Amino acid sequence: MDITFDHVSYTYQAGTPFAGEGLQDISVTIHDGSYTAIIGHTGSGKSTLLQHLNALLKPTSGTVTIGDRQITSETSNKNLKPLRQQVGMVFQFAENQLFEQTVARDIAFGPKNFGVPEAKANALAEQMVTLVGLPASVLSQSPFDLSGGQMRRVAIAGVLAMQPSVLVLDEPTAGLDPAGRRDMMQLFAKLHREQHLTVVLVTHQMDDVADYADHVLVMDHGRLVKTGTPREIFADPVWLTANQLGLPKTTQMAMALQRRGFKFAELPLTTSALAAALLPQLPVKAGERDE
Amino acid sequence: MTQAIEIAHLNYQYPDTPRPALRDVSLSVASGEWVAIIGHNGSGKSTLAKNINGLLAPGSGTVTVGGELLTEESVWDIRAKVGIVFQNPDNQFVGATVADDVAFGLENRGMPRPEMIKRVDSALAAVNMTEFATREPARLSGGQKQRVAIAGIVAQTPDIIILDEATSMLDPAGRQEILSLIRELRAARPLTVVSITHDIDEAALADRIVLLNDGEIVETGTPAEIFRHGEELIDLGLDVPYAGRLKAALAQRGVAVPAAYLDAEGLVDYLWTLHSTM
């Protein structure tokens, strides 16, 4: 399911003295099956853009086309439910939204709300708990007895149980420890690969953008200022720094090596790419060279 | 050197839990030292912090802060010496304006108004938030909020500041902002820092790293010593320093790399020297 923005602008509290530009003239398509990262500093409009992906916000002008549904300022709030099922939204600190007495009931809540019969919803809960890497034994536990990382997995399982085709993630690893972050990012990569979910990720972690995304949108002051592959985006370190955006650690290291005299045809984005690019420029113990 | 914090054989167990959160923890922090405490979630780091200023009372063992034994009687004295900055900036505001919020702790201690105004002004200046004095805390960015929280602590001139994952909810710019602020504060006057963290850059700033696992201290060392763990660090609750990651990738491809820890600059130097031998 493609999501297309056509000249979308959004004004907060339009018509009041507090009116503020949220989005300005955004035109872009998020393609079915892609893994798109949205970057930009705090206040750049990333979250406002996200909320248009399932019509939580409607454009002040322009059109958002989600699959075969067109959303404009005129769209009625009725009949938006199917969109909310198709585009699953994992908010920041999603564990704060857990409320049920057991993990099973919390996960089953979403599908039941969308009219899935109880037995089917419960089966989905069991299936999703395994999918997010939790033991089936947590199903009967209170979500509030779990660790923070486990609670977040339950919240994500609840979104997956609605069987969306697009998964929207707003800084899903914030506040997790490094092992938790790694596991969480690998889970999304697996869902993207195996369940063919379209993934939209808002993040400040440039390493994650380099490692996982195939497309990047850069936001600044409510405008979409750059789009491209991670390679295209990170090829311009001067521009990124000027826009208060970081570089992947690999790229920073490659630049330090370059200043020292090493040569790279293009700046590598991942550790293995950097190691491979360095290899011909370093002495290697006899018989150990890979290629 | 005098000890800022002296913890001896501390045990702590939360009510209705099967296992102790801290087991026989002994740790001395010298006055003016910066100690980072690392460990994965649930390893007992925050429990330890809360025992240092008496938010939790030890099951057994002792905590001595600035030479004073922590007891029910001394707890208020000790809290005046130890300020804690918590993880979530939104959970620690009480004032309607930034200045009110910074004044809250001082008011609580019954400080005369003229002295209080002076302290609030200088604390806000120290964290570069003077121009925000009359603003509403809720409308600040995450980094600014943590600055105000730190100003509230600075105003009380504590000898010890505990950062309990104080940068983990901030974006990279906000994180840098807070870390440079702590460095500036330490340059201005002696301040002991205990930082509980998962952030490799924050841990690297410490004089010493203490590694907790399942409520026990399993290792202490300089950042260079601890970072030698390489890929294992991630299971110990810390990220792997990038230089370590690249070193491992090169070693796998048959490049001779040293076993000792190198920071990024050190690795660049080493590789360039190696390249020059070709």
C-alpha cells in the first residue's frame, strides 16, 4: 500500500492567534514494501508528518492518499477505522499505553475493537507474543509486572495483532538499553523482511538509518528538505552538520581516516563496508585475505 | 583524599520480590571523582543511587556521605549534599515558571528570600538558562528541561550530583548539551559525579567505571580497561565503542590489530602507521 503526499500543508490551531505551521507543501510517496527513515531535529515536523500517515491529522491543504483512500481537509472523521487498522502506529514510549489486566487481553484489545471475534483475537495474541520474542508464559501475566523493554514489546505486539500492512515507529528504541535497542531493531528488520511490512521509522540514530533504511526523508521547519537513499543522504556530511543532523559512526570514522590519508571511492555506511574498503590499503597476514 | 561516598556491604531487597536488588555492594567514591555505573536494565543501578541519598533505606550495610553516616536523623543533611537528576525531565517539575522551579528546593529549606533570589539567578546562569527564567517549564525542549532540573540542584550547592540516566531520553544534541554542562560545572568548583548510564560517550568521560550485574559489583576499572570487553559490552549494558567494532571487523579479515583498547583517534593513528609499512 503506497502512501502519497500531494502538496500537503498543515497548520496547528488554524484560525487562532496560536496558529503555527506544522507542515509546508510536502509532496512525497512512501512506497509499498519500503523501509523509510524520517530524520530531522526536534520540532522539525517529523511527528506531524507521521500523524498524517493514518489520518490522525488531516491536511489543512493538499491530499494524502493512503492506499485507495484520499484524505483532505474535507474528509469526514467517520469511516477512518480501516485506515487505523492498515497503518499500525507505535508511539514513543508505547508501554505507557498498556492498560489491561493480562498481556493476552491487552494484545487482543485492538483486533477485537476492529471486530475480530474473541477466539481469533486470542489466537492472534499468542502468535504476536512469539513474534516479538517474548515467551508464551507472559500471556497470563499483568503487563505491569514486566520489565520496560518487555512492556514495549507487548505494546508492539498489540499493534501487530491488528495485522497492519504499514508499521509506523516513532523513536521505538528511546530509553532502552543497548542490548534492548539492538534486539528491537532486529525485530523490525525481521518483520520487514518476513512479513513484508512497510516500515516508517522516525529516529535520531543515524547508525540505524544506515543499517536498516532503504529510503530517507529529511525534515526541517515543517518542510521536506531532502530525500534519497542513505548513501545519497550521508554523502554530504557538510550539509548534514549544518542542519544539526549527525552522521553514522562508520562515516565519521571513515572521514577521520580520510583526513589522515586513506582513500575511499565513496564514504562507507556500515562497519563491514569500511573494513572491506580499508583492506586493500593495509598489510594482511599471508593467506588470510578474504577475497 | 577524603571520600565523598563510602558504601560498605550494602544489601537491599524490594518488598515482595524473590531476589535482592543489591548484594554486598562496597564502593568508595573520592571527593571530586566522576564515577560511571553501568549494567543492563534491572542490574540494580538505580537502586544503588536511591540508597546513596536515603530515598531507600539499606536492608543491611552502611552508606556514609561526606563523612556522615546515613541514618534516619542524618538523611536531611545528606540530601542537601546529594542532588539527583532523574531520567524523565517531565516528572520532576513543580514550579509554574523556570525560576520558581529552581527556587522550590531552597524554599523547602527555609532560605531567606534575598539569598534565594541570588542562588536562583546564579544557578540559571550556570546552566545558561537565564533568559528562560519566566518561561513555563512544560514548553522547553528535553535538553532545556534537564538543564533546569540541574539548575535546581546546583542552586542547593550539593557536593555530589547523581545523574540517573539523565540523558537517555534526550536527542543527541540535548545529550551533548548536558554532558558539556556537567564538565563546565566541574571546572568551576569541585563536584563529585556519579552517572548511571548506558551511553558509551557519557561513560567515557568518567574517571572510573563500576560494572553492576544482578545487584553485585562485578568489575571496576578505567574506561579504557572496561572498554576492552569489546562486543561483550552490549550484554553488560553498554554500547560497543565504534573503534572496537571496526577493530574486530579488521581482525576478522586478517589485519593485525592490538588487543589493548584504542579510542577512535588511537585507531586512526595505528592504522595509518600500519599502512605506512606497506
